[in-house]
Amino acid sequence: MSTASSARVAVVIPSYRVTRHVLDVIARVPARVERIYVVDDCCPDGSGDLVLRDCTDPRVTVLRNPVNLGVGGAVLRGYSEAVAAGMDIIVKIDGDGQMDPGLIAAFIAPIEAGEADYTKGNRFFEIETVQQMPLLRLVGNIGLSFLTKASSGYWHLFDPTNGYTAIHARVAAWLPQAKIHPRYFFESDMLLRLNTLRAVVVDIPMHARYEDEVSNLNAGREFFVFLALNLRNLFKRISYNYLLRNFNFATIELIAGLVFLGFGMTFGARMWLHSVLANTYASAGTVMLAGLSTLVGLQLLLGFINFDMTNIPVSPLHKRLQADARRQPGGDTP
């Protein structure tokens, strides 16, 4: 791998029904970028053919997926090609013109400086950007942000569905690609996988442009899909981080909190129902037992949540991977 000051940068552009914008996006990619991978994800509009025919930029390579794999499948294909080509940092931008390629320097800077493994855009830093965002996207992003904070463990991040990202190639090569959701849940699922690897993720403020592009996402249909997948990821992350890979005081708080809360609510509901049916009053001891158990359970769970919110990776994974590689025979030299 190259040193930080000479990092080789590649850009991956998933291409699906973006023929009106993709050539302009490519033209605005700064000279710092060494390679551009346009991934034609079995595009019905022939965007790959368009790029091959009309784009003369020597940095561009068109990759073709024989079947539509979704945005995640297209990005992971680009990651694999960039890693195989010896790139150090891989930036992903969409081909619909919403993402300004001029921001690439800002996205790769924390990775080059050794401060992050993965950077992602955040369109909520400035009120002007929020005001121009379509209402449906604004409401959806607020709800999804909370769900993804909980499911991924990156409580400090926002705008989880933002697809403007950059990743260190060593980390990209370490990802369990076969397990990552290939379609619209890709960005959120990536955060879970990065958290289980203990990778450092940083938000990058950005503007988004909303013009005549057409979204391929059916918000109503995908809402329940995102909800179910986030709940699944939350269960996975808690199981991985607090039961399988580690067992600490927060684990005890979680287990004890669930036991006390479950007992208090179940016992209280049962005694309340019994009192109603028997037309009697519950004893003070019964009320205290149910109430105290519930309050203790809630307090323990709040303690667990507080620990979880501060248990964010701070040591970049790619540095550890690089150090491990140097210790191997024939590994990288400093």
C-alpha cells in the first residue's frame, strides 16, 4: 500500500438509469483520482454502452454485471476491482448528479490522515441544505437515522442512507461481502459490518442537489423492509458485541435489565387483571414489587444504552491491518 501522502484513489459509480447525468459526473471527477469504475448494473438504458461510446477519459473502466445486483452489489463489484488494482482509498458516488465530485478531497482527507476507515456524507449539518430537501426524504431520513444509530452502534452518525462514501481499501478487502445487503439497505448494512470490525466512521458535511433525477426507491414499500432489517441488525450487533465476542458489565446490565423489566411488567399486568376480575385492590406489597422491578429494569437498560452509545470505535482498523501485514514475512515495509 502507498503512504498516506501518495494514496491511490479510485471512484466507483454504480450505473443504473443514469444516462442523463453519468457523463457529467465523470467529467467533474478531479484529477487526483487515478481510476474510475463505472459499474453497469444490467442497466436497461445501456449506460455502460453510453460511457464506452462517448467518454474519452482514460481513467474510466466500465464493468458489467450480467444481472441486476442492486446498488450494493454494484459497489462491491467496484470495490473488488479497485482492491485488485492496488488502490488505497475507494470513493463511491452516484451517477445521478446529486453528489458533487468536488467534495472527494474532503471525503478522503480523514482516511489519508489515519483518522478514519470510512467516511460518509451528512446532508443535515446546515439548515439551508435541509430546507431544500424534499419533505418525504427529510422525514424518512430522520426516522431511519435513529433506527440505524441503534442497529449499527454508530450513535454519533446521521443521514445513514447517504451513499456518498469513501473507504480504505484494506477495510474494503476485509468486509464479508457475501453477507452485506446488496440493494437499498446497503449503506445501513455496511455500518453494521464496519462496527463488528471495529472500524472508525466519520460524517462529512455536504450539500445535495435535487433536480430532475428520478429515484428508483419505492419509499412506501421499502419502509417496512428497512424497519425489519434494522431490527434484525440490532439483534445481531448486540449478540456479536456483548454476548459472543465480549462479556462485560454492560452485558450484565442488559440481561438483568431485561429480566427485571420483563418480570415487573408481566407480574404487574397479571396482578392488575386479577384485581379487575375479582373486583379487589392489589396489596401495597404487590404494587411495590411490580413497580420496583420495572423501575430497576429500566434503570439497568438505560445504563446499558449509555455504555453502548459511548462504545464507539476510535482506533482506525486499517492501521491495525497494516501493522499486522508488516509483521508477516514479506509484508509491507514502513
